[in-house]
Amino acid sequence: MDAAPFRAHLRHALAVADVPWPAVAIAGGVPVGAVRALLFGRSGRQQARIDPRLAARLLSVDAGELSRMRATRVAASGTTDRLRSLLAAGVDPLQLARWCRVPPPELALLVDGDATTCSRLTEALILAAERLRATPPPRRAAA
């Protein structure tokens, strides 16, 4: 299946919703690496084909759903655990705050367990960070 229309759909939804690309993967229940490859290519090449099942899941994610992720509040306990694990693994807290689009003091509240809720978007971005950290980096094409 041609990947171009699905890439265009994702770019449009991301632009309208003004959320980072990993939110699409979490909202659609697809691998974060698959969305990264679709949007940015692999080894310097744009992805030409997409699995029909992946395409259907990505097509089900719309800008409205992505926008609502910012306003929807969820329990922070799982996010707190993931944050602590990422920080213990050496992830820089300021980079993590930028990745999640949260001010460092808000991230500190989550890490300390003082925040009982967080946005669904923050939850999704931390989950995506955890999954990306567990995934080997894409191979680069030989020069």
C-alpha cells in the first residue's frame, strides 16, 4: 500500500493538533519506530510502502483526538514510574522536559510523585520515550 497518503494524513493531523509526532504512535497503538520511519524515512530514504493494518490504525487517529490529549487528565502513577526509570537510565531531565513539552518544575512534581494527574499527552510522550529508548537506533546507509 502506498505510504504517501498516510504520511500526509499524519503530518496534517500533527500540524492541526500541534502535538509532537510520537503522540500519534501512542494514540494509534502502533510502534513508535513505525511512525518515525513513515514521517522521516529510514537510512535517508522515504518510506514508499506501508502495511495495510498499520495504515488503518494510523488513519483512525485524527487531529481532534490528538488535541484532546492535551486537556485529558489521567492518573500520573505510571508516568511517574516511567520518568524515574528514564532518569535512572541517564536521560537528561531538561531534555525529557522539552520532549514532553512540560516545564521542568512540572516534570519534577511528576518525578517526586507530588502530581496525582498529568495530561494524556504527557503520559503518551513519556511512554513513547521509554519505547524509543528500548528500540535500537535505525541503521544509517553506508556513505
